[in-house]
Amino acid sequence: MSHLWSALGLTFVLQFDTTDRDRHYVMVVPQRAVYNPLLMGPNQVIEFHGIPLPELNKESAIHYHNKCISYLMDTSTDPANPCNDDALTAITILRYHEQVDTHLTGSDSETYINAIQAVFHAQQEDSIGLFSIVHHPPRTLRQEIWSVLLYRRPFRLPLYGTEDCSQFEPDAAADDFDWANRILVWCAYVLQFCFGTSSENIVESEDPKSRTEQWNALKAFEHNWDTHLPPHYKPLAYKEREPDLGQYFPRIWQANGCQVLALQHVELMRIILAVHSAKNQRLGIGAQAANLALEELLREATRKICGLALSNCRDQPAMVTAGVGVSLCGEYFRDEGEQRAIVDFMANLESQHAWPTSAVVDALRVAWASHPTS
């Protein structure tokens, strides 16, 4: 199976390790999978998504997918080995396949989101493995963040403990990965605040802070990030967009994909916080100007998200994150040239990274047709 792990490590699992300095999905998971059918199954499904491997075909993908479900069911009913790290690893990978399969299934059932919830609760009741604590939450948080933004639904993953987002120490001994993972946790709290939480299967911990205090803490993190950006997060190079030359997005080169993902998620939350703040400011003198300013903020944030992705276009998480941003704010682009650039970007995301975009593009075309272009 060496050919499988070679292809897997180089072309697929790298995306799971974007915020993991130790690259556990590349270095640890393949070794476990050699002896664990629960992990072998989801990894062999990758052929179905455009990675040709010897002796595997589309029927093989379905076969291994079904086998993995069977193993997961056995694990869930095994009192001696309940909901361990390997189960969460398998579910996380299968959740990715569930997302990219929407062009075949017609919808995202989010089946594996429910499975992830069950694993987190089981581990909370028992004992959470070190591998889960350090390496799974960032990836599962990312999947949940994307789903909340794409479907505008409540945040479903449980957040155990509390995080004071107002605390910000730019000079602390924190590297790219520390900051990226902290940003993902901040994103989770932003989405929980703005979209609420699902009551099903989730026991929410009491938060002593008032809504106002929570809001101020979330906004404080955004402000502190803007005013005290960690020095190592400054771009290696930056080039303004040049619409007259057909370059509609800025180019922002960062040191690594971890930085790109973190910066993109800051912009995504900037969008969510701005829209949430505007909900109570739609009437009165100056409301129209405020709405126009909000739309420009949404466009600027989206341009930056796409610019970060295009400057690192081989990085699948960066491209997908930009696709999420386009699904949120693409409607607000009025310039025909920018609209074409967005369509081209989404086409590239689907062709190069197998992420389904046609439904979003179709919806954008309908929305654009109802607005005058410039």
C-alpha cells in the first residue's frame, strides 16, 4: 500500500495539517491506518475524488466508504473502545468527502457532523485523548465554521470551557500555528454568538458574561489583531489589485498556508461581525450611507480573502475558504469584470480542487441579474 500513502500524503491529507505543526495527518494517521481498517477505509475513498490509484476505481470508493461506516458502527457499540481518536479521524475525513460529494448527492446531509458531535460528547464524558485535544478540534472546527457560513445555521459543535477573546498578547511566544488555532477558536465563539447553537444533543455551559460583554470581547480581538498584528504574520509581498489590467484581486504572499488560513478567517469574521452589527442600524438618517459602506466592507474583505487564496492557489484550504467568502458576499459585486473574475475563480476551485461550486455560481448569476452592473 505504499503507493496509496505516497499519493495520500502529497495530494490529499496535507490540507488537514494546515494548522498542525507536527503534521499528524501525514505522519501519524498513515501509520495507524496500515493496521486499522477504520482508518484505511476513508483514505481509500480518495480515488473517487480525482486521485487515480492502481487497482482502485469508483466502485472501490463506495466499497471502502461502506466498510468504514460498518467499522464506525461497530466502534460506537464497543464498550471497551468507545469513540477513540481513530474514530474521530475517520469521521473527519469522511465529512470532507460528504462536502465535496454534494454535486452527486444534490445536498449536504451533514451526517458526519452529527457523528462528530457524538464523539466529542463521548470523549467529554470519558477522557479526551491528547491527539484529539491538540489536533482534531482545529480541523473539525474548520469544517463546522465552513458549514455554518455556507448554510447560515446554528453552530453545533460543543465548546467546552471558556475563552476570553479580549485577552491579546502579540508579543507572547506564539508561532503561526498557535495564532491560527486561536483564531479558529475565536471564529467558533463569533459564530456561536451570531448564529446561536443547536439545542439538539448539546448541553451549553453557562457563560457569566452578558451579551454586551461577549460582543465587546469578540470585537476586541478583531481590533487587537488589526492594530497589533504579530510581526511574523506580515506579508512577504503585497500587490494592489489593478482592475484596469484585469487583476481584480490583490496579491498577498504569506510565509505558509497556516498564515493564509488564519488571515482569511479573520476576514470572514470581519464580515459576520459587521453584518451582525448592522442589523440594528438600518433606519434613520444616514442609514443608506451606512449600508453602502457596509457593502464596500464586504467587498473589500472578500477581495482580500480571494487574493490570499490566488497567491497560494495550490493550497486547497485557502481556495475553499475563499469559495465560502464568495458564497457570503459575491452578490455585492456590481462590476461586470469582477463578476467574471469571481466566476473564473469558482470554476478553478471546482476543477483544480474538486470543491462543488456550480450551485453557488448559479445563485450569484440570478442575484447579479436583479441588480444594475457598472
